[in-house]
Amino acid sequence: MTTERALVSVVDDESVRESLPDLIRIFGCDVRAFSSADKFLDSEWVSRTNCLIRDVAMPGMSGPELEEELIRRGDRIPVVFITAHKDENDRIPLMQNCAVACLFKPFSDVALQETLDRVFA
């Protein structure tokens, strides 16, 4: 059994990026936070990321565009999308590739923990 903690990367241009890492650490994971998709893609952390939590709508490259770029590069990272747009019809296309969940803001601590438990089960 490995003692290495799972790495969750958070890509969000809003306050979620500042508040979410503390909660994820409580759940027992390591965390890296990025203010844009480009900063994440340019980092050394892409290949080390075990789960990516990212906002759907961001300036520059959107969450779905980031997912497409990761797939193009061959990086199949489990994804949790987060969005303030509460339209179930938007959730369906998001879940077609590597996404394991789409959480609507504001989401509960329990919802996030259950989602991460599914990713790392």
C-alpha cells in the first residue's frame, strides 16, 4: 500500500480556487490550485494530477476546452466540473469524456467528498 496522497488540481478563476483547497486537504488529498487552464497546462502538475476539479465557464480556455486539450495530449484525468449554471441539459455533454461529476455551485462539503470518494474508490 502506498502512502502517497492523491493530488487534486483545482482550476477556477473565482473564490472557489481559494476556499476549496483547504476542504480537499481535510479530505486527505494534496491540492494545487490554478487561476486558469493555461497555468495548469503549463505546470509540472498535469501528469501528477489524480483528479481535476474545474469550473465550466472561465475566461480564456473553458473547462470543456481544457478537457479536450488534455485528451488531445493523452492525459486522461478524472474530472469534476463545477458550474453556477444550474441547467441539467448542460450537464449531459460535460459527462461524455472523463468527467465523473458536475456539481452546481454552491455545492455541499458532503457532495464534494462523496464525489472524490467515487473518483478514488
